[in-house]
Amino acid sequence: MKKRKLGRTGIEVSEMAFGTVALGLPYGLGIEHESQLLPEDKAVQLLQTALGRGIDFFDTARQYGKSEALLGRAFRQRRQEVVIATKCAHLRNKDHTLPAEKELAAAIERSLAESLEALQTGYVDILMLHDGDEEIIRHVGIRKIFEAYKKEGVIRATGVSTYTPQETKAVMDSGGWDVVQVPFNLMDQRQAALFDALDQRGMGIVVRSVLLKGLLSERGQQLHPALKKVEQHIASYAPLSKASGLGLPQLATKFVLAFPQVSAVLVGIDRMEYLQEALDTVAGKVLEPEFFEQARNGAFKDPGFLNLHEWSVQGWLK
């Protein structure tokens, strides 16, 4: 497993990061009940196997059910061998307003304390804002709270998980953040326009949604009629997949890894076979330049439509 620098944080991580959301709560296409989750003992075994095979970067969050606790069980005796990124609990009130500064500080302190307890550790490598919108990202008070924990050594680096390029640009422009986690894949390539600028500022770039919640795999077939254009576009990758000798998930992952600015590709893993597939993907050769260029030219024409949350609300992902 190759290592990459996480911006200028001084942290090196495996280029494949293990996403744990599907270990902690029902997540992904066709997963609706906790009974479908991997049993806890097997989840711990899966995490430990991943570390043994070279993946040392693990992503979790307060909102990911029991995933922090599973990481705590898996790595309490091997803490120095892993890099753990977790995300603060959501900060907005139920009416979507932000609390006053004292309440914000208390909420962040409580979230971090709960994460440390669940993870069974005295520090977090990267503490991130979860789905940070522009107001939260630019909030000087919030940034200072994160920076204070960094100075204390309770966290090693600060970061933000974003959705839109506008939010990512806000992270870059506001300063003070070390890492940004962005959605980016074959179909939605909008964030790539910011990769060079983020890299020049020394920010670590972690990419999620590489497989578009599983759609860039065999699951991207026989979709809801409202997603016909999406299904057709996914099918259009078949010639490139065949020419490159890569299955669609492998093509999608190698495409993102071909960007030198990217520190790590975050892949959700909740089965041993998915771990093996991820390892096989990064172990092979890099994507050849001609296939990379074809993939860059193969983005979906209306990336704003690729809103999986909205699709789920509409009932299109069942």
C-alpha cells in the first residue's frame, strides 16, 4: 500500500482510506435496517485485517452510529499505527440557526469528548466539521476553537467535509483548515477545478463518493425511471472499462488516484470481499494517461442532478 502526504500536516496516510459509516449504521443502496449490518466482532476483525493489509487511514464521525466504538475496540492496543479522522456532531439547532458562541464551544467540546471516549484514545488525528456549509466554515469562532484543540495536542489537524465546490472554496479562502474532504468521481468532477489551488496552499485532499454510493458498480443498473439518464451514462463507461481492462469500480477508483493532489481515496467497506476488491484495485498499475483523459472527458453533463439525498427522499433509490 502506497503512502501519500496529507498536505502539510506532517501526517502520511495510506492512499486508500477505510470509510466506516456502513459499519456503524444502515447506509448504501439496499441497506435499510441495522440487522443488515456486519456483526460487531466481524466488523472489528475486518478493521484489524485492513490494517494488517496496509490501510492505516480510517474515517468515522459522531453521526456514524457505533463506528467510532468499533474503531476503539479494534485499535485501542495499536493506536500509534493508525490515522483516525472523525467529524464533529452537527452544530446547527433544529431551526437551522447556529447557537451562540458559548453554546457552540460547549457542543464541540462535548462532541470531541464523546469521540475520544468511544475511540478509546487521548487524541484524534483529524477533527473535521461535518457537512460544513459556508456560514459554519467561515465562522471565526468555530475555527479558533478547532485551532485551540490543535495547540493543546488533542487533535493533530483540522478539517472540513464539504459537498459543493463553493463550500470547498470557502474552506480554502478562510484559512486555518488543514484538510478538506470532498465528493468527487467519474460522473461529478466539479471539485477538480480546485485541486491545484488546494494543493498549493498545502491542504490535504481526501476524496469520498468515489463510487457514487455504489452506483459506479453493478448496482448502477435497473434504476428508477427518473434516473434513466444516469443509468445510460453509467453504461457509457463500458467501452472505456473494457479498453482499460478494469471493472467499473476499479476504473472509478484509479481515476481519482491518478490526481497527484489527492492525499487519499475514501472507500466505504463493510465486507471482507469489498476490502479485498479495494486492495486489489490499489495494488495494480496506475491508470494509463490515455484512459485518464478519456475518463476526464466522461463527466455527467448535469452534475447538479447527482443529489443522492434528494433521490432517496423521492424514493428513487429503493
